[in-house]
Amino acid sequence: MSIYDHLEFRHLKYIMAVAEEGSFTRAAERVHVVQSNLSKQINEIEDLYGVRLFKRGNRGGATLTEAGQSFYNFARQLDELREEAVNSLQAVQQISSRPFRLGFSQYVEHLVLQTVSRAYRELFPKGEVVAEGDDTDVLLRRVQSGDLDAALVTLPLSFEGLCAQPVMHERMVVLLCKDDALADKEELSAEDLDNRLAIFSDPRHHPSAHTRLLEMLEGQAIHPKVMAANFNFEHIQYMVSEHMCMALIRENEVLRDSLTTRPIKGVSWTIDSAIVYRPTDKRGALSLLLRDLTRRFPMADAKPRKKPPQQAGTEVLPFDASKKKAS
């Protein structure tokens, strides 16, 4: 018998209960076993692997040792994986009964929608994804009501009671002409941009993002030109190339040869995309999809991701001011 075979899920359950309750007595009550039996089994695991997980106190009290804290973290992860295994069984039945209904905002990068749809189909080859585009607030209401299983939107959100898992961060930079005197600078200051920077976000489609964008600019003492929201990226590039304005865009947009980009000094602003869902629905197919997306977008919670250049013609997206920070 291998030493690995001695550790079973019930041991993990017991160790987690003692750690979270801080007491062998309360842990035994929680997992419905006799305290002496629970203590004995944890002692056997400690002796077998030569490590102390708990510091014992009076009246059954217990606190994690340093090794115990590390093992507790692993135990929680393993317990989550066990739940995922059960969820996978439920998901097979779920996907056979109806398609996965995924909403998406027009401000979400197409690469994100493609990746999420591909991830679902790879997880469930017989599954069907029905994608529907709409305004952000409409999508959130539909998720809240259960009309959609999840939605891809850009932050910030104006709705409560929904969960959001970050998917992609894209840094925002300033678009300007290569022959502009400011192109000689590595970074642009607020003074450089005041009354020259134009924004093209549409308050009708994502009002909270538009409002936050204006707050961000005001916080840097930048007074922008608010342009017509129906301009596409080709229009924006034309206006910049004609020296009518400068514009905020995604860092990895495909540009005309005459144009370039520069960051804004002292800030790091991003477009933050997320998949939004009801907390009660984090099970079955959705649970497995969320876990898979953390693998496909591993840097979503850390820093802006690089992405392959896309075709020109995408609108400028509203972005999340919560990511503003000093460089």
C-alpha cells in the first residue's frame, strides 16, 4: 500500500473542519463523528507523514502550525476539485437538455468571445453555445433574471447580486500622429492632453463605464472633447491623422502607418472584461467553464495581457477606472 493511499478525502474534511472551527470538539460535531475518532485519525496522519498540523490547546482547542496552514490551503483546493468532479457529472446532463446562453457586450473584444465559446465547446463537444449581443445593463438584467446563463461585459458593473470573474485586461494608450511634437515624448502628461484628448464612449450602451471614464479624466485634470459615440475606429484614426484630436485606444490596435501611441504619465488605465453570472448558478457546466477560463486567461487578475493584433475597425471600449494606479 502506497503512503499516498493513506490520505483520503475524509481526512481532508476532518482537517479543514478543525482548522475552521478552531476546536476538535466543534469539528467533530460538524462532521458528525466522535471526537476521539476524529482526533485519532488526524494523529495517525501526522505520525505517518512526520508533520504536526495543529497546536493542541486545552478543552480540544487547536490552531494550525505553519505546515498545517500550507496543508489546509492545499486541502481546500483538493476539496474544490472534488466538487468539480461531481459538477462534471451534472454538466453532462445539463448540456444535453439545453444550450449554454451567453450574452456579450459590443465593447468586449472579439477574441474574448471566441475564446470563451471555444472553451465551452472543447469542454463539452456535444454542447451548443447561443451567443446574443446587447447593451451592458440589458445583459446584466437578463443574467439576473435567468434568461442568460452568463454574459461577457466590460467593467465597472452597476448591478449588485452578480458575480464577475475577470477575463482580460487591456491597457489604454493615447493615439496621436507620428509627426506631432508630442510623439517625441515617451509619456504624455495631463497638460499635454488637456482639451486635445477626445473620447468616443457611448453612455447609452454602458452608462457606468462612461461616467467612470469622465471621473478618471477629471481626476487627472484632463478636460476631454466628448465626440459622437457612433464613430468607429476608422473614423477615429482619420480624425487623429488630420490633427483634429488625440484619442484613447487599446494598446494593441492595428494602426495606420502615420499614427503611433503613447502611455499617460502616472496612470495605468485598462479595459477590464469579465464573465458575469449568478452566484447560485456556479455549478455544472458553468463551474467547469469558469475554472477552464482561469487557465486560458491566467493573467486576468495580475496585469494587462498582450493579445495578437486584430483587424482595424473595432470601437474604442469604455474601461474600468478601478485599475488606475501610479506607474
